[in-house]
Amino acid sequence: MDNILKENSSKWKAIAKYQVKQAFDPCDEDLQQHARRLAQTYNLDVMESLIPEKPKCGFCGSEASKRCSRCQGEWYCCRECQVKHWQKHKKACELMAETVSKLQGDLKIEA
């Protein structure tokens, strides 16, 4: 740590200027590129593959292998459970789907 401080002691102003420009005044292209990287990094499939336990059905709690095709946020073990759970899930599903669609449109990200 001391080496880092010594090596950069005369560069702090330049480093701070660069950071301010990057963090607080990025151009649209930089913002879109950053958003694309975040979307790829936090992709649901990638994130869920890191979780050791299997997803659970949103209706009955059994191990699930099917996901809501609209919002991708809820899991089900079978079509029957998805249909039974729809009235409860519908509002959250619509909200998530609208939000994702709006963000993708605003940031020009492909699903």
C-alpha cells in the first residue's frame, strides 16, 4: 500500500480529474457501453447458474425448471402451477416486463 501511495503521490490531481470525467460526465456512448457490460454481467442465466440450490416453484415450492416467459423472474414446476399462480403474479410480472422493456429501449440493449 505504501508503494502505491509513493508512486502516485504526484498524480492525485490528474487521477481525480480523470475519475470525475468518467464517473460524472460520461458521454451517451460511454453510458450505453457501460449499461451493455452491466446487462451482460448481471444476466439472469449467468447469475442463477452461480446459486447452488435449484429454483423453487412460485406456487407450490417444488423444484422448478420452467420460468415465466414474460418477466423471467418467477419459476414454476409445471404449467398447472403457473396458471394457478397467475392472478397473484400478474401485477409484478407486468411491472417487471414493462420496466425491462423501457430500460432496454432507453439504453438500446437487445434482450
